[in-house]
Amino acid sequence: MQARNDTLTAASIGAIAISLVTADHEAFGHGGACLALGGHIQILTSSIFRCDPQSDWIAGAGPLGNFVGGAIAAILARVAPLRLVGLKLFLTAVAAMSFFWEGAYLVDAMLTRNGDLFFFTTFLFGILALWQRLSFAAAGVVIYVVTIRLASRAFLTMWPDAAVARGVARSVWLGATFAAVVAALFYKGPGWADLRDAVLESSVASVPLLFIPRGPSGGEAGVTLARNPFVIGAAIATVVIFAATLGRGVGAL
């Protein structure tokens, strides 16, 4: 009889993954572009970024950070051996949450005519006609649906029993949600906009992790994700650092 996968370890992997995904977008993407263009970071949190001076290239750099980080993680997840199940799960989580974030963000940006991706596409193409906004929104839907399919396949590679795989995916989502919410609660600025956006970009955008993969249960159990004290400790340290930096906010508030 196969040992059960460790829920706490899976949740810890989710917490570390969303911290990296957020850093890819906000710190490495927006922040890196701001510094590269000679700007000064005014505000850098888990969901808010402002640079002086502003630049449309900086707006596009955040989503680009997720797309690049997600693509690298997806490639590495595909080649990572099953015996390194913790690493494979981490890379899968990073890829899935990166593309869920940006796929959903692209749809929202085009419908509300607001956000980084709307500003950047307007900068590139001028005022967007309705058909252009709908085309970009459709592209976001495609990204989202393809991510669901690829993430499902990745989880089933590790756990052919869909019910077992779904249990692990849900633990990853819960860990990511916990990390995102805890970090945002430390925001030192006024209001709840930072917390709202952090939850939307991480938890809400990645909600398919609660329901994938679909399929019959009772198949092969797959590999076992054993309890890993090192991963759990690393997650605690990551959340603390995440809360103290991007969570609390860097720069003048």
C-alpha cells in the first residue's frame, strides 16, 4: 500500500511557488525594468508597483516576467525526473500559477480597459478598437485553458489517480493562498487594494488547481510526496521574507 502524500509539504511548495511567481512579476519584471531604465522605485509590493519616471515598457515587463519565468519552469518540470517529485511539483506550480495569473489578467485588462497589459498593448498599437480588445481577451482565454490542460497532464504524470493528484493540487493552492494573504496583510499603506489584488492574482486566478485534474479515481497511486522538513522550513522562511519585503512594501509609501 502506497504512503499518503504529505499535505503540509505540498502546501509549503505552493507557498514558495507563489512567492517566486509574485517576485517574477513585481520585483524582477517591473522592478528590474525600472532600474534598467534608470528609474527610482517608489512603491513595490506583492501587487502594487510605481516607478519614477513611469514608462510603458515597465508596465509590460511585469507580465513578461511571469511569461518567461513560467515558460522556464514548464520546460524544467517536463524534464525533471519523477524521483524528484518535490522539485517537479514546485516547477509545475510555478508554471501553472504564472500562466493562470497572466491569462486571467489579459482578459480582465481588455474588459476593464485597465492594468499593465492594457496600457502596454495601447502603447504598442494605439487606441484599441473593440475587435482588438476582444481578440486579446480571447488570447487570454486560450492561455488559461491551455494552462489547465497542461497542468492537469503534469499532475497526472506524477499521480495517475486523478483524485490523488487533485488532492495534491488543492494543497498547493491552499499554501499559495496562505502565503499571498499573509504577505499582503503586512502592507503598510492605506486601504485594502493591495490585499484584494494579491488575492485576485494568486488565489482567484489559480482556482482551477482546486478542480484539476478531472478523471476517474482508483488508478495507479503514482509517486509519493513524503514529508520534507527542509521544504517546510524553507516555506516558513520564504513567507517571512515575502511578508517583510513585497508584503510590507518597499519604497516610500
